[in-house]
Amino acid sequence: MQDVDLTSCDREPIHIPGSIQSHGFLVAVHKDSYLIKKVSTNISQYIRASAEALIDQPVQVLDAYIASTVPGSALEELLNVGRRNQSFEWLNPQQMQVADQEMNLIIHASGEYVVLEFEPRVTWMDVLDYQKLITRSLQEVQGAKTLTLLLDRAAKWVKSITGFDRVMVYQFMEDWHGVVVAEQKEPHLEPFLGLHYPASDIPKQARQLYLRNLVRLISDVSSSSARLYPDEKPGSNILDLSDSVLRAVSPIHIEYLKNMGVMASMSISLVVKGKLWGLIACHHYTPRFVDYPARNTARFISQILSATLEHHRDETDSDFANQIYSTGQQLLIQMTKDRNVADGLVNGKDNILQISKGTGAALVFEDKVHLLGETPSEEEVQDLVKWLVSIKADNFFQTTHLPNQFVPALHYKDKASGLMAICLSPILGEYVLWFKPEQIQLVTWAGNPEKSVTGHEEDGTVRLSPRKSFEKWTQEVKNSSCPWEDIEISAALRLREDILHVVTQKANEIRRLNDQLKIAYEELDAFSYTISHDLRTPLTSLKSYTEILLEDFDEQLDDEAKHIIDRILRSADRMSMLIQNVLSYARLSRSDIKKQDIPMHTVIDTLVEDLNVAITSHKPKVTIGATPPLYGDPTMIGQIFANIISNAYKYSVASADPQIKIEGTVTGNETIYSVKDNGMGINMNQASKVFDLFKRLDNTSNIEGHGVGMAIAKRIVNRHGGRIWFQSKEGEGTTFFVALPTRESFESALPS
Amino acid sequence: MKKVDILYIEDNPDDVLFFERIVKKIDETLTFEVAGSGSEAISLLNGENTDPVSPRLILVDMNLPGLSGVEIVRSLRQNQKTRHLPLVIFSTSDYPSDIKNSYEAGATGYLVKSSSYKGRAQQLDHAHKFWIVSNQYF
């Protein structure tokens, strides 16, 4: 058996049925010769002539039976007028007297034919009434504040103009299945409002015809159609009835309507932005004919409705849009204010949660996850972001059924069945996410959508048949959320632009500051150099002259003069040292650190030996404990220990039994060295000043120093990512500690 | 040709005075010429106005009016007459970049001027012993 799928219906050639509905008749003439080429066989029910007899006769032969109610509007003249204007549209309808019947003539061109269609004229309302109706309906329809009200009113007016039992507004969804979104009906009828119809109920080529002919009437489902004469054969000049008002109905559609119990139907297309938005579908449960003027009025209303739909926005929507807009503005201000993007988005007066109707939001930015409202956990959000990166959602992403696309989301579908995401950086995995909870929806179908088409085997062929059952069939839709509305999406996209803008600005600002800093550093270098040269040179001269005085004019100077000269020399020395220290402190910030394992025992031994040589009296007893290696720049680390150990010497020599203990231990990620003396100690009130530049403590005036050593030590330690601190008690001694990261911890912290 | 032991390129009169005192103490017979700038030194060496000066050692200060010490070294190294001469920078600068640049320009040595008179006397004494007494020149 051949497969019958939904697209089988799509192939039925409904625009060339070769027959018409029998409530009127059709004559097609050649567009140039006006010779009659096709005639519907039911013509003999209206005039005393047969289809066969009329073929290839000039159109004038019809004048014997058909006359215009307006003088001078014979068929030939109408054809001429239409031809000159290249359109027949504006002539329609022409009131004609056909034998003893009043009929409307509707003319249109189709290929090489001009088609004349005659249908009954039903004068149940005059032109003035239609105009009043249109004016009133226009006011009402355009005054509607909500979409529901708008559609309801349109349905109401179409119902009062056409008199159908049931008038529905049927809206097409994304997948072309339809939903009844408004309904006006006779009270005894069962409501169809809210029912869903599968896409196959209105197949593709039918939808195309709805775009072309805005109004389609099927006046009597039970009457048989009238064939065209001569028979339409494939390959011959088949008459395309796409624009015909009488075009016969597909037998499948007739069967469909019959199954539904409908005897007459009319559809008016709603076209929004060139796309078939929906239909105004009218059903009648007995045969019903609506004449051309009434159909035109209904069409007019549908066009007004279409135009209104194009511009319509619910007022409730516009309130929300205003709120979203001002939140967006506020977020931009918050982000720009202190240039802290994350803070501005989540911690301010307004936050990202407020620009959507979502119940949760997350910001994944600069290696941090910020959660707001009802959200999955931090780890779950991180996994979700990884998934977004993997599916290349590098701009915008939204779904209303996340668990169906990303299975782990099943665990938190109560919080995030709906996901909207904007990507800030796919490489860094930076996103803003909004969540909507699961909304279990009950979708009521007019019949089981999976049984909308059935196939029958008859004589070995497959024949399509529409479904017979329209019993309500309710489907539970799980794992899905309310949809993301257009305004939420546009607000999210706008926010993305704003964030990227601020981030770029921020980066530019940092780059600018960095450039300034570089310039400042270069200036500082030049300055240091100038100081070193320009200050030292005269100082050196001063010193040298003083030395010359002492050396070469020794005999001419008395003791007091010599003493004064000696003081000059010492001051010059002191100033020279100061300059030297300032320079080395300044250079520290720029010098490259060349890290390696430093054999601390050697370093400490050498330092202690040097200090012992320099000290003439009362050498302290130095104990050296364990000396694990330090990982750092050997010159700089040497400087730290020179400063600390020489301080220990300086401040303990006055003690009765000066003792210094130096040892190192490895604890966790750090190697910690301590240098303990039993010297004068430091008043802890002054503790904070120990590492300040040029700061000397109260009781140290008689001890040589410049207030630079510990500042340098601290700077070096900081540049190594370590810590320096001390413990002290006045009169009992001081212990300095230096802690540097071990080689292993330093290397593991490096970005891989 | 005027043969001298040392050509000292230095603009600071104090430094020149210290140099003269120290040199006299080291050896009364030592001869030297002083140039206040690179261009003056070059014209002395080329004998533009007088007999060309031919030193056994050139001491060059770093910071000078006009050409810097490094530029003077570079220029003398390109000159046929002076390219083999011992050129020693004698400067207060201990900047690593100054030292590196000097050697790259072709300096024979680099002495950081001591900040004391005694220290400087010792440095010049060493330089005299090595470059004037011991060194075999071309």
C-alpha cells in the first residue's frame, strides 16, 4: 500500500477542477475574438440554449437571453470597456436580467479567456444599509483595545452581514495548525472557541488560494457541481479557475464539511504583512448563498481587521513595553555609572529579571554566575551555558520546551522549561539567561490530529479521505513554558547591544589608562635617571672637595675644623645613600622578576658572614634552622633578607645577650621564613608604619637607617605574590615573617 | 702628532679638577688632554686646528653636551685612526642599559665613577696601571 501522508492533500489540483458550483453558470470567451470557448453545462437551466450549441459562437448570441439592466451595457461593450482598462474588477458586479431572473455578472480574465460568471442576486439589504454597517463596524473594530475584543467584534459584524450560523476567527500558528481565537454563533450550537485544527485540514495549495482570493463561498455542499463543456482534458487549454467565484469545491473538502455537518461555508482571508494570518470562517448548517455585494462588505471588514492586526498591540502589552523600556534605560545607566557591568545588571534598583516576564534570570559574566529569582542551580546554569556554546548559540536563543532539546533540563523543568538567552561572548561562555517555568498546557483538538487523514484502498489505488471524527481530543503538552513574546525578545536583544557597548567602552577606558600608565612609567624612569645623575654629580663634587681638604690641607686645619668637615662628609654620604635607595625602590616596580629556586642556606650564610665582618663589637649569636628553598628572583629575595637580618642585628646589638634565629618551613602552598631577634622590639601602636617609605619609628634615632629597607622588602614580597608581617613585644624582641608561594602552587595557578 | 697618555672627555670642571689632582699624584710625568665635548675630542684626534692628538687611553663621560658617551664611542669606532684605541666609559651611571649600550657601541671598558674622591683616585690608579703601564697597545 502506498503511503498516505499529509502532503498528499497538498498535491490535489484544486484550482482546475473543470467544474463549477451549480448555483450559477459560467461562460468563457476568447480574450480577443470574443468567441465562446467554454460553457458550464447547467446553462440550459437558466437560458434556452445548450452548452454545445454556444461553443465557438460570438458572445453576441447571448444578447438574446441576457440583458443588462443598465442600457448600453451589452456583454460585448462590457468586454470592450474592461479590455481598454485592462481590468474587469471595477465593473463587478453587473446587474443582469437573465431570462426572468435577476443575476449579478462577475467578470475576470484568466489566461487567454475572459470568464463571465452569473450568480443570483439577493436583495435583502440595499447599498445604503451596507454603508451604514461598514461605518459602524469600522468604528467598533478600530476602537477595540485588546486583541480578543477586536476579533470578537469583527466576527460579530461578519455574522450580521452574512447571516451565517457560526462565524469564527481562525488563526494559523507557526506550524500552520489553526486555533479558533474568536467565535460568534447561534446559541444552540456547540462552541468551537479554543479548538485546535491540524495543519492538514487546510492544505498548502488551499492556503495559497486564500492569499489570492480573499473570499470563498461554498453555498451548498449537497448540490452536485456543473461540468464545463467541452470536457477539460489534460494538455488542452484548461481554464484556470483560481479567481473564479463559482469554482467547484474539492470532493475531499466537501466530504470534510459533510463530516462536520456543515452545509454551506464561507472563508474570508486575513492577510497580515503579506502572510496568511488566519481566516474568518463562516459555517451554516443549511445551504446558504450570500451574494456578491454582501461578500464584498465582509471582505472589506476583513481587510480593516487585517490592517488593524498589522498595527495592533494590546494596551496591556504597551504598559509592559513601557516598563521594559524604562528598565532597559535604567540598566544602561547602572552599568555605565561605575562601569561595573555585573553589578549594574543584578544589584541595582532595577535588574535583568524585570525586562521579561520570566520568573528567573542568570548572568554568567567574568567567571561568575549571578542568579535572580527562580533558577536552576549555579552548576546547572554552567552546564546549560556549555550546551549553548556547543550548539553555537552565539547571539540569541530561545525555546519554550528546553527539556526536549536539552535533556538535563528535565531536572529543573519546573523552573526553566522556557529559556531565552543572549550571548555576550561565546569564547568566554558569557551569557544572560531568562527562565520560564513549566506550564502544562491542555490543547484541545477538534479530533485526534494524528488521524486527520485516512487512506482507503479501492481498486488498488489510494484515495484520500478526510477524518470523520471531530470529537474533542485533549492533549497534555508537558516540558514547555509560556512563549517568549516579541517585546521580551527585542528587550533582550537591546540589552545585549547595551552590554556589549558598555563592555567595549570599559575595555577602551582600561586601554587608555594603561597607555597613560605606560607613559607615566617612562616619565618616572627618565626622572629617576635625571635625579641619579643630576643630584649625584654636585654631591660627589661636594664630597670630593671635602676629602681633598682633609687629605691635602691636614696641617692647616685645627681639630674643630676637622670635626666640622667630617660632619659635612657624613651628611653628603647620607644623602648619597638616600638617593641610591629611592632609586632602587623606584626601579623595583619595573624590573622583571626572574624566578628560580633559591638555595636559602647559602644566601643566609653569606649575609650573616658579611654582617659579622661589619660589626666590630658584640656579635649576636645566630642560629640557622631548616632552610627550604624559596621560589623567586635571587637578587630581590637577597635584598629582603639583607634588610631583615641587618635590622635584626641593628636592633639587638644593644641587648645583653643578642640572639637571632632564622628558619623556614613549608606549610601548604607557602614557604614561610621567620627571623627572630631578642632586641628592643617594636611598639605595636606603630606597627602599621613599619613598611611605610621613609618612616622611622620613635626610638630608633640613634640607630643608622633610612626608612627604606622594609618598604623595599614589602614591595618585593608583594611583587612575588607573597606576604610579609611581624610580631613584636617592646623590650623582648621582634620576629619578621616572609611567606612566598611554593613553586608548585605558583605553577598550578598559571593559566593552562 | 702629539702623543699623550690620556684623552679625557668630560664637561664638568669639578670632575676635571679632581682628575688633574689625582693624575698628578699617580705619576707627575703623565700627559693628558681634556675635551669638553665629543665634537671637541673628535677635532683634537683629527688634528683639525692643531697637531692631531694621539692618546693611549680615552676616558669618556656619559652625559655630555651634544654627543653622548655612547655616541662618541660609536663614532670613534668608525674612524680608521681611533678604531683600535682603548675607549673606557667613566660615568656616575650604573644603569644596566647604559652599560649594555656602551659595550654594544664598542667600548673597551666601563667604570662607574666612585662617589668619593678616594674611591675615584683608586679607580684611576688601577686604570693607569692597566692601560698605560701594562697594556700593549697598537
